[in-house]
Amino acid sequence: MAQGLMGFLPLFVMVLVQVGYAGMNVLAKVAMNAGMEPLVLVAYRQIFATVSLAPLAFYMERKTLPKITIPLLVNIFWCSLTGVTGNQVLYFVGLQLSTPTIGCALSNILPALTFILAVLFRQEKVGIKRISGQAKVLGTVACVGGAMLLSFYHGHIIKIPESGIHVIHNDDGTTTSSGSGTSAGTSFLGPLLIIGSALSWALWFVLQARVSASFPAPYTCSWLMCLMGSVQCILIAAGPNHKVSQWSLSDPGRLAAALYAGIVCSALGFSLTAWSIQKRGALYVSVFTPLLLVVVAVLSWAFLGEKLFMGTLIGSMFIIGGLYAVLWGKDMEEKLVAVAPLAELESKHEDDGDDQLTMFKQEQDVELQLPAAAAPAGRAAGDVA
């Protein structure tokens, strides 16, 4: 019973992580519409994550912490560069130039990109001759195709009644749609930056899988990653944002977004994701992103007044369909891997049984041949007598 519940624990954990990320998308959009620069938000996110993770990592892993070596620190540095700095800088800048729903929809190409990178790094096999491998390949193509459609085709607006509880305000106090602030020039740049963010995130999944195998301490690993990411993000943000006022957290929306992103999404999110990767693998973790799209779409409609375009809907359907094709193919492969040792064992038993049957037949033949050989001798003896 307990073992069965533990099997569902990674599922429960990843659902919580996606719900946490959904809240971050809405809060981050509110903060950036209030004037907070995305690079500053990313830097504060890593600072708060580093501070909040330190006591947790010390308490949870002080007695079981493996040895920290220079090669390990180098690998964690690459994880911070991809999973923290590259992923979040590209995502938040892209989010500023698009909408939360588009950001989450494009994040759904993550499993396809993870599958491609995992194949390149030899953590996954294509198996194109099997139906499971064909499903993963077709699902990857559908995800990428849906992402391209969502990025470059808008179509007409789908008419949905407004919720009347919008919380986005311009500097003059008026409300606005979260999708109306992007110009024609930035409407393509935002989605492209989010695709780049997903690629960086997928690369982190693959790198983190290697680190987790050699360093099974997810909290300490996440703390070191956030610490390195803090330095990287501060250096990147300090260039274009050198005024003290740009780093102010006096606005409640800015402070809430920075604290929530740092503690919930980075500190807890990275730790729980790293733990889930250690338990179930990189591809399993990446397949929970569609849940984020659904939650964010509802929150964005309710609180941000976001409008839904036909291109966004069709592209999202392609992405989600392709995503679950990849998931189905992966599930089929895992079942085949689980059944293979049993089939091999049964085949071995059958071979052993055939050998025993052959030996039995040979013994019977010998027993039958002995009287037949003795009869002529007996008749010969009688003749002599």
C-alpha cells in the first residue's frame, strides 16, 4: 500500500509544481505591467530562492550530503546557466512581449525538445521500428508544428465573456488587455524568446538527470544552482537597469511577484523537480506542462482580461496532442522494458524445459534400444544350445 502511494508521489508533486508556476505567470505579468523590469524580477527571484533554500538544504541533507567536488560544481554551473539564467531571462522577457497563455502554450514543446536532446545525449532511444518510437517522433513533430503555428498565426479573436475582475493597470490607472500591449514587431519576438527558453529548460532537464545520478542531494544541488544563478542574473540585469529605482520593491505587486517566484517557483519548484527527475526521469517530468496552460488560461482570462486568438487555440491543440503522443510512446517503452526481463526468463525456462524433454526422450530411446539389442543375442544362444 505504502509502496503504491510512493509511486504516485512524483505525479502529485509535479501537479503542485505546475499549479505554482501558473500563479507565477499571472503575478509576474502584473508586476511587469506595474513597471518592473523582467531582468530585475529574475535576479530577485534567484536571490530569494537562494536565501530560502539554504536552511532547507542544511536541515534535510546535512547528514547524507555526498562529497562536493570540482567536476560536480562545474556541472551544476552549466545547470544554473541553462535552467536558471538562460531559461528564466528568455522566458520573462518573452512574457513581457506576449501573454501568459502564449508563454504557457509554447512551454508545452518542452517534452518534444527534451526528447530530441535526450536522444542526442543517448539518454533515450528512438526505436523508429516500433509503434512507441513512431508515436514519439510524430508527437515531437506535432509539438514543434503547433509552436510555429501559435507563434506566427493569430487569426480572429474568439469571443468569450469578460470576467470583470481584471487587475492589470496602466500607469494612468486604466485597465487593458494583457494581449493588447504587443506591437506587430514584438508579437513574433516574444514567442521566439519563449521557445528559446523552452530549449534552455530542456537542456537543463538532460544535464540535471546526469547530476542527479551522481549527486543525489536535490536541495543542496538546487541551492548551489540558485546561488550561481543569482550572480549570473544580477550581472546581466545590472547593465540595463543601473538605477536604484528600478530595483525598488516598495510596490506590493513587485514584492509579491519576487517573493512568490523565488520561494515557490525556484526554491520549491527546482527542488521538487530535481527530486522527480531523480525518481522518474527527465521526460516524465516534462509531460506535466499542459496542466500549466489550462490553469494560466483561466487565470489570465479572469484577472488579466486576456483575449484568446484562434491561432493560439489551434496551436495549443497540436502541442497538447503531440505531447501526449510522446507520453504514450514513452509509457509503452517503459512497459516493454518492464516485460522484457520476464519474457527472457520465461524463454529461458522454456529452453530449459525443451532441453530436459530432449534428455528424457534420449533416455527413453536408450531404454527401448537395450532389449532390442539383447534379443538377437538370446536367440543366438538358444540356437547354440
